[in-house]
Amino acid sequence: MIIIRRILAVVLGVIFFGIFVAAVVTSTLSGKALNPGFYADALRETDSYVFFYDEAVPYALGKWAADAKDPVVDVEALKKESVEAMRKVLPPEWLQARVEEALFQLLPYASGDSDQFALTLDVNDRVPLAAEEAKRLLKSGATFDALYNEITSRMADKVVEKKGELPAGVALERDDVLKAIRVIAPKEWLAAQMGIAIDATTPWVQGKAEHFTVRIAVRERAEITGQELKVLLRKSDAGTLVRQEMLDPLIEQTVRSQTELPYGLRVTQAEARQALTQALTDSWAQARVDGLVDALVDYLTGKTQAFSLSVPLADRREAAYQAIAQLVDRKLEAAVTALPQCSQQEFALVVATLPPNQLPRCRPAGMSYPEMKRQLGIDVVAMVRQSFGSQIPDAWVFQEAELKAMLGDDTWNNVQTVRRWVAEGFDYTDAELRERLDADSEATLDRVLRFTRQGGTFTEVDLRAELAKGSDGAQSVADLDQARSAISRLRSTTWLNWVAAAVALIGIGFLGGRSWGSRLAWAGGALTVAAVLWLVLSLILSAALADPRAWVEAATDANDPAAAPLVDWAVRLAERLVSGIAGAMRLRTIIALVVGVAMLGVGIWLHTRLRRPVVVAEAGGPPPPSRI
């Protein structure tokens, strides 16, 4: 009978081993793997927060640069400056506090201990720090230098691409335009203005102000802009610019479409324009361009309330008369040459009765054209002066109407806008910002502002909503619920496993032993054997998982040399987690082993004591030793 009982005890011992392993594993998972503090300690001990700034952020920026076809910034400088700024705005201790807060919220929810979680991230107090770092990088950052160079280069390209829209005669070279842009808006000035914009918008981003107004003083750049514009125009065809854009409209207003001269001669407006153009020297035209720029700058800066440019012609009027006279002289010569020939006597009779300012009906054979003019007393230059005197004034005045016609309505409206900016400063408000955004962009802006002003909160409702998106959203939510339910059941069965293990040990004791000592010894022996077996198996498993590099590399891009620091960190963290769980499991096993050995020892001692022979005391002698 005892043999059958002990065979059953051995069978129950095998069953106990499975129950014991389940109890150790579930209690370890419940007390360690699902303990937020375990992961918080592991992240701290592996310097994960320092690693984030030293390796993870530079790696991410490097990947971005690799994916970008032609990054416009120095990637190494970007890495250095970004890490420096992030360390000041979001220091490691701040990041650590946020991560640990998330762990202590998410793991209880995942394990089923809580049906709710709320992750709150408040960055309101980080906004001023970010603003200060942005201004610092504007002043001394290599990244801003590269961005400035890229932006100004693109602006120059855009201007050159629109050369067909520029006034006639204006031909701009890219290098000249780029140099002018960088003189008009130097990097230091632009950085200062961007700093002003950051200071103006920071309270608005924080929610301490309902609106913002960025005011940029552009008046100080107006004079420099005029100087640079003169430099650019001096390299262009100033004569064409002055003739087509300034003088042609004025000529149309003052010179008649056709001017009648004596002797039946006529000069059209086009012929007069051509003659006047010949009278204008390059130096005179350049002076007019400079005058146009100066007058425009005075108008933009408010020195003059209305645009007005006087184009002096007095010094070029005589040259214009001479140019027109040459044209008239050619026409007169052609008319004289076309006259029929006659004798000298006949010519003298015709001239004697000839009305003023008329050609004779014939010309003497062999008389030259100059001699003909002398005989008739014709002074072509005087004739031109008399006919065009009123049409070529001392000066032409180029007014706003002419400037507006030259520039066009759109450009003229821009001129008026710039004039207002110069007088009052360039103001840019949140209302104007919103006007430039489409509906989606404005909604994104509002979400960002809510986050910077009120912080962000992510709850289990948000998580389930995110999982529900997509075609398999319902299944994703169901999988989440099933996983939480399974983890909850696992944790709830931990004490049942230990109760079952204790019941099994009692059964082993009663089946294998006949006295209290032997029963305790059988139970202790079963616990000891189970603990030793599981300790050996756990050591074997720990050795197999001691180097998680293989499966870490399988989850990352092991062929990317830049990813090596990430792999090393992931390996360290995995080793720390594996060793922590394995260590906790071994500790529980060793405690069980100690308890088992103690039970075995006490059981054997009790069993030995209880099996000693009973000695009967003789009459009158001392009593025998008592039995336990």
C-alpha cells in the first residue's frame, strides 16, 4: 500500500513541478515584467536619456539627410546645434520624467489593473526656452548661415527667371542680384528681425496673448535698397529704359503726331522720337535712371508726398534740334533733287516771285543742294527750332500717373504697400497668418496652439480611436482587449498557482510519508527537486538569451554603420531587461530551494526523532526521554 502511495506521490511531484514553474513564472512576470519601476530603472541604468541626445537624435537627422536628395545645410552642424538646443529646451531629466510618467500610466492599463490612463504633456514652460535657443542659433548657428545662403540664392534665381517681366533694357545677372539681396538684407539684419518676430509670437504661442503683431522696421533699408538698385541698373541698358519707359509716354503727350514745316515738309512723331533718342547720351540716360531711383526712394520713404521726377531737356534740346534738322535736311534735299531742271534765267524769275517758305518749281542744272539752300536763304536748324520749340520743353515732368502706367496696376499696388511699410513699419499679425492658410493648415495650427497653451492629453479613448482607424480597426481594438484580458488573467492566477503548488506539496507529503516528519520531508524534497530542476533550466535559458544581439540586429538595419550605436544601446537595454527578469525568477527559485531544503531537513530530523525506540523506566528509576 505504501509503495502505491509513494508512486502516486512521485506522479504528483511531476505535476507539482509544472505548477511550481507556472507559479514562479507568473509571479515574476506580475511582479517584475509588468512593474513600471523595473523598466524605469532599466532605462536609467543604461543611460538611455543621455543616449537619446548623443546618438538617437543625430542618427535620425543623419537618416533625414541621407533621404534628402540635396540637403541645403551642413548635416554635422545641424546635428550638433540640434542636440545642444534640445538639451536646453528638453533636458534629459525632463525627458526622463515624461517617460516614467508614461510607464506608470500605460503598464497598469496594459495589465488590466486600470481601465483608464491619461498621458499629459505640458510644454508651455518650454516655449520661452525654445524661443531663446532659436534666437541664439540665428545669431551664431552654422545652420542658419546655410539656410540664409540658400534662401537668398533662390530669391536671386527667381528674380532672374522673371527677367521677361522687367522693364525694357533691364538685364540682370544672377551674381549681381544675389549680391544686392545680401547687401539689402544682410544675415545679421535678417536674424535680428527674426528675433523680433520670435519675441512677438512667443506670448501668443504660450496663450498669454490672444493676438500677435510682428513689426519690422524697413525704413532703414530703403536708402541701401536705392543704392543697390542704381548699381544694378548701371549694368543695364539705361538708354533703352529711359527711352521706352520714361520718354516715349512723354513724347506722345508733347510731340504732335505730325509736325508741318515750311517747304511742304512733315516730321512724324516716330521720326521725332528717333531723333530725340539719338540726342541722348549714355551718361545723360544713366543720370535719369539714378534720378528715377532717387525720386522713387524719396516717395517710398515719405520725403515727398507725391511722386514727381523732372527730366531736364534744356541741355539736350539743341542736340535734339540738330538731330531733327539732319532728318529734315535729308527730306529737303530729296525734295529739291526731285525738282525738274531749268535755266538760270528762268530760275531767277521764279525765285523773284516765289512766296515765302515754298520751293521753286524747278532748279538750275548743275546747282548743288547747299548752293540751292543758300540762294533760297533756307536755315534748316532755325526752321526746326521754330517748328519744335514749343514741343521740346526745358524739362519733362514724370508724374505718378506716368509711373503707374510704366509699372502696371499690380506693381503700383505693391509700391503703395511698401510705402506704407516704410512709413509705419511692416506689420504681420495672426489674422494675416490665418488668411494665408487653407482650412487644413489652419486646423493644424489650432491643434499646435492648443498643445503649446494647454498641453496634450492622450487617454485610452484616444488610443482606441487611433486603433479603430483603418479597414481592420475593429479587429485591432478587439486584439487590444484580448491582450489586456489575457494579462489580467495571468496576474490573477499567480496566487492560485501558489495555492495549487501548496496543495500539491501537501498531497505529496501525505502520500509519501506516514509520520509528520516524513510527510514534511517528502514535501520539502519535492520542492527542493523542483527548485533545482527549474534553476538549472532557467540558467540554460538565460545563457541562450544572454546575448540578444542577434534578434536586436534582426529588428534593425544591421548593415547601416550609423545604426551601430542604436544597436549597442538596444542590446544593453535588452540584456538589462532579460537579466532583470531572469534574476527575479532565479531569486524566487532560490527562495523556494531554501524553503524546500529547510523543510527536508526539519522533516528528516523530526522523522529521526520520532523513530527512536521507547525506553521503559525501571521502578524507582528516572523517567525515559519523551518522544516528539
